[in-house]
Amino acid sequence: MASGGTFHNLLLALLCLALTLSVGGEAARRFWIENDTFMKDGAPFQIVGGDVHYFRIVPEYWKDRLLRAKALGLNTIQTYVPWNLHEPEPQRWEFKGFADIESYLRLAQELDMLVMLRVGPYICGEWDLGGFPPWLLTLEPALKLRSSDSTYLSLVERWWGALLPKVAPLLYNNGGPVIMVQIENEFGSFGDDKNYLHYLVQLARRYLGNNIVLYTTDGGAMGNLKNGSIPQDDVFAAVDFETGSNPWPIFRLQKKYNLPGKSAPLSSEFYTGWLTHWGESIATTDATSTAKALKTILCRNASAVLYMAHGGTNFGFYNGANTGQDESDYKADLTSYDYASIAPNNFFHLLICFCKSAYLHDLFTGQDAPIKEHGDVHNSKYKALRRVIHECTGSPLHPLPADIEKANYGLVKLQKVASLFDIIDNISDPLKGAVSEHPLYMEQIGQMFGFLLYMSEYEGKVSSSVLSIPKVHDRAQVFLSCSTDGVRNRRYAGVIERWSSKTLEIPNLRCSSNTSLYILVENMGRVNYGPYIFDRKGILSPIQIDGITLRHWKMCPLTFNSLDNLPKLQLITQMPNARASKVSIVHGHSEKKLQESSFYSNESASAEPEFYEGHFHIDSESEIKDTFISFRGWNKGVAFVNNFNIGRFWPARGPQCALYVPAPILRPGDNTIVIFELHGPNPELTVNLVTDPDFTCGPRQ
């Protein structure tokens, strides 16, 4: 029994400890790793997490998606931070709307969820250029991305200097929700520049302090972990691996690349599905096998983060792309990041199991997420994973959230309002047009996304010629025209694609003067992973006709900022198949206009890029609901609803046929749909706004 003095001293010590733990409730907040266990506020903690990316969800739905993740049984949210969203132009910072990361993190905390933050600077994530701003591609000499290149590092320092001070107050130890911050992403499958990783660690600690748990993520193979882990900097090495793998040998391997006692077993990307590119078949992964694989981790007290818990949408032009053996083997990602997705064939399944390669994972894995693109949780995968999480962790089974209501607004009739060539001067950026001896790439003239029209002339002498563009990124539509008796007639010649043909036979229009050549190039999304990530867009090589290099190019970037004014931009008022065209090319503030004359097309209008517009009415605020636009019967293009770019469609290639339209972009009264169709519309000139779309489609028969 303690003496009176000893007892008094013990009581005093306990009182001081209690006061320390209770002041503002903050002094007790601490997250760390010891004895190969995550520790939170002095107690062991199991991370049951899921990726939910704020930039793939309209901000009005952030809370809804996080609540659905919480009802799944998750206690932690993981999200990337895409540099290109937050610094679209050098030192022009964006932290509002989709980019309001501070509000997103605070919202997670309000819902009692922790956050694992993946700040890059490279993120991959099937996101354009792996999250890098495309203006990095304009710098000369060319940057060496993801390296110790001094110019690159100085730009990373400037970016993190804007971002990390916003993150610091939101760290768990400072009273916020962020328990861990990731350095780079799967670097071990890309390179072995440890000086680069050390620099990132030092920079992160400068802003975030020494108490935050920094981590890396790499594929669960020796080579990946050897190249990507940095335990000497006290950085925790997490792993990812193919869902069907036995996790425990990989977790044992993980221990070799962490400091003693600092290897809490964590699969920081537990794959819930597989990635799909345009032109691939679509399928789903099995809910039962996915849940069984998660159980082998959670029920042995290891931690896992679902990639993805909820995928969302690649709105606008932000989708990424992958390559195969070379950069010509190009595969662009779908607009949807929900991925009722491609299942690997047996060859790739065996290859992934054998290699445990992060490259293969990023190339083939994606989602089939339990929380669907539109928020649906009444599906077998969500329910199976929820049961396993409850069984293994004892987390309460919250009631399933109701699905968000959707509306069937029916058929919408559209009308053609203009050919691209009719209004090119109205939708081009007058500050970015250029004239050059040789073709310039898109980024070089400030066109970071979308389309660029190249124009030149040549002398057509033979019955037909061969047009050669050895390097086009990514897809070029070719048109010809000439003057004959004062009438210019334009003809569609065909397509040259990065992944297939590099030459095109073009006819001789028998012009009395030179033949005009128009090449419309689409940037379909920059490569986000692998050795070919330095992915400039546009025409990147000389252009030849019959072996002769064409010179004197005019380049006209397309912008889509004023599509609500399309009806005012000189609509089709000529006789059928006749159009007036006034093409404006500028460089800086100077303007040069091509000859204004009437056009006549010998081909059907379906070969020509055109704008279509339609309207639908919503009577009241209460009738505004989510919907889907089915593009069945259309070909390829981009769609806008109320001036919001909802993404690319390509039903002629498939497999995605419908685009998600979240309710917050709709409004009471008149709603406008504008479609930029590159080849040919649905013959009936309609789209269907439905609640339960036929999501998949493919090539026309």
C-alpha cells in the first residue's frame, strides 16, 4: 500500500495527465506506428479505408458520397490531390469548387472520418498526365518528370508551397482528419532516383513537421519496394497487389522495407475492379471473391484501403490513358470512372499474379466500385464488402442509405446549329492562334485540352496522294478543299490515329489553285502511367504529302466557353449543303482571315464536325434529379449540359454509351444540351435522358 506522500504524488501525476489529455481535446490527438501496429490516441487502430476522389464528384455530392462510404463501414478516406486541377496555369491557383480540397477534408472530419492524403506530385489515378499540369510540357529544355531535375524540383517546391500550408492545420496531430500523407505514387515501378524521393520527404516535413506519418505505395514485389521505399527517412512503405493474391507473404516482404516495428500491414490499394479503355469489352468483377479477399486481410487485423470505394466521373477532358509496348499502343480511359469493368483474361491474370507489378496494376486495374458512379449502394458488391467489414472489425451496420432519385426526362430533339467550319473564328481563342513554318504541338500555343485545327496548302498534281503524319497525338480528321470557279468545296478524307494508321490516301480535287488541307486533332487524354508519360499533344512530326514536307501552317485552337451563344453565331441560313465560312487565324493580337467564300461539300454532312443543340424543361426545383444521357446511335464527340462539360462519348467504339448528369448541374426551367459531334449524329437527331441507361454499346453493325 502506498504511503500518503507517494499516493499524493501519484494522484497529482494522474491529475496532470488527465488535464493534458483533456485540454481542448487536442493534446491527446496523435497517430503513429509502433510494434507493427497503427496507433491512434494511445490505442491500436485498424485502417478500413477507401479512395473517394473529390475532383471526380460535383461538390454538392461530396457529403452524400462520404456518408455512403461511412455506411459501408469505412473509417478512413483516401484521396489524390491532382496538381493540374489546382495550378492550371503557372501560379494561377485554384482552390474553389471542384478544387476546394480544404472544404472536402473538413467535411470528412465532420463525418468522423480520417483521411490519407496522396499529394503526389505525381498521382497516376487514370487522370490526365498523372496529375501533372500540361504546361510543364512546354518548358525547354524538356523537364525530366519524376526525377531530380532541378527545374522540375523547383516547380514542385512552388506547388507544395501553395498546397501544404493548407494541409498542415488539417493534420490529425493539429486537430484535423489527415493521419497520413503519401509521397509520390508507385515510384518503384518507374525509377530508382532515391535523391528525388529524399527531396520530397524533406520538403513535406518542412511544411508538415516531423510527427506526420509519411508513406509510399508500391507494388508488392521486391523490385518495386527496393526502388520505391525510403525507410531511412522514416517513411512508411505500404503495398498494393492483385486482389486474388495471398496478402500475408507480401506483408512479410513489406516488413523488410520498413524500420523495425514500423511495418503495420496495409494494402493501400485493395482493388475492387478493373480498368476499361475505349474499345474494350466491359464486365464486372465478382462481389463474393472480392469480399473473400478483403476478409483475408481485415479478419487478421491488417488494414486495407478500397481502390475505389467510389469512383465518380472524369468530367471534361481530364481522363487519362495508358500505353502498351510503345507510345503508339495508346488506350484512352472512359469518361466514367465507375467501371463496371473489364475482367482480365487468363494470360494477364497469371502475369499479374507472377509479377505483382504496379505497372500492370495501374494498366489494368480500376474499380467496379461498390458505390457506383451515381451513388447507388444497393448492389451485391457493396453489401458483400459491408458484411465482411462488419464481421472482421465489429463496426456497426448502419442502415443502407437510400439511392439518389433519378429522373427520366425522355427524348430530347436536337437541331444542327453550325458546322465547325462555319464558326471556327467564333470558338477559337484569339490569343492562342499561331502561324508557323512547321506544325506546333498543342501545349506550345497554350491549348492544354481538347482540339486544335491545323491548316496549310499544297499543290495537287496526281490523281491521289498519300498524306503521312508519323506522330499524331491522338486522333486527326482530315479535310480537303479548293477553289474551282470561285466555289470552294470541302471533302472529308479520313482519319489518322495514333494507335493505328499513320498514312492516308487523299484524292486530287482537281483544283485550279492549291488544295487546302485541314487537320482537326483531338487530345484524347494524356498518358498517366509508365515510361511514355511525357505526352505532348497535337502533331509532333513533319507532315508530308507524297514524301514532300508541307510548310507554312496555321493553327486554330478550339474553345468551348460560349456554347450557350451558338444560336447567335451565324447559324445555317444557306441552301442545303451550302455554308458560309470565315476562318480566322491569329497570332498574339494580329489577325489574318482566310478568303471568305461559300463552301459546298461533296460528301454527306455526317463526315464533318458539327454542333447540335437541344432543350428540355424542368418544371420546379423538386423535379431536378440525376439522369443519364444515352448517346446510342451517335458517333464520337463531347457533350455539354448548361455549359458544363460532362465528358466524351464514343458509342461507335464503345463500351460506354451513356454519360452521367448529376442533378446539381441542372436547373428549373430551360436546360440546354450541346453536342460537338465529330462524324455523324443519330439520324433521328435525338438523345434520351433516362434513369436506367443501357450503359454499354459498341461498333455499329
